[in-house]
Amino acid sequence: MFVRSTVAALGLTLLAVAFARGGGTVWAGVYTEAQASRGQATYREACASCHGDTLGGGEMAPALAGTTFQENWTGQTLRGVFARVRTMPPSDPGSLPRDKAADVLAYVLKENGFPAGATELTSSNSDLEVIAIAPKSN
């Protein structure tokens, strides 16, 4: 229980930092549909063999959609997720160019139900640092 409340408090702190830096959340439409489509193609080529065709995870790789994704990343910024994408695949970390990694992240966001917008997701660490992953507010 202590660990979960500590993680929740840290998540809220990170959200506050993102907003203080002039950012927002993934609910603001931080990628485009075209970018997510490109990301889906790259995902199929580079990621699906480990994470599954439907982002449901595999024997050695976590799910990138649904509850697992939400539990792992809520309260963090897109910079952290982007950094993780860039370390893949484990056999050749960093082999995915930054623009393609941003496209894959856009696809992951789409598959998690976050809305598309009018501007493509950037691969700039400073831009990604101010976009928080947050639960949908009611």
C-alpha cells in the first residue's frame, strides 16, 4: 500500500511539473492520425514480434495498450515512454530513428484511446517532457 501511494504521489508531482512548464496531457491531441498510421506500420515491422500484433504483450515484453500501459505510465511524461521506445529492440537499442520512434509512440497513444490532434508528436525531449500521461478527467 505504501509503495502504491508513493507512486501515486510521484505521479501527481510529475503532472504538476509538466503543467508548470507550460505543457498539458495526452488528452490534448498531441499526435496526428497520419503519424499514428505511420507508427502502426513501423510497429508491425519493429515491435510486434515481441509486443504482439495488438500491443497485448508477449512472453518477454509488456503490453503497450490497456491497463498495463496505464498502470506503468500514468503520471509520467511522454519523454519517459519515448526513451523506452528508443532502447528497443534489446538486441539493437537505439536502432529506431527518433522520428520513427515518435511515430510508434503516436500509434501507442492512439491504441490507448488518447485522441489525435492537428500537430504531429515531436521527438524533442524538451517537448515530450511537458506532456503528461494522465487519466481521463470526468
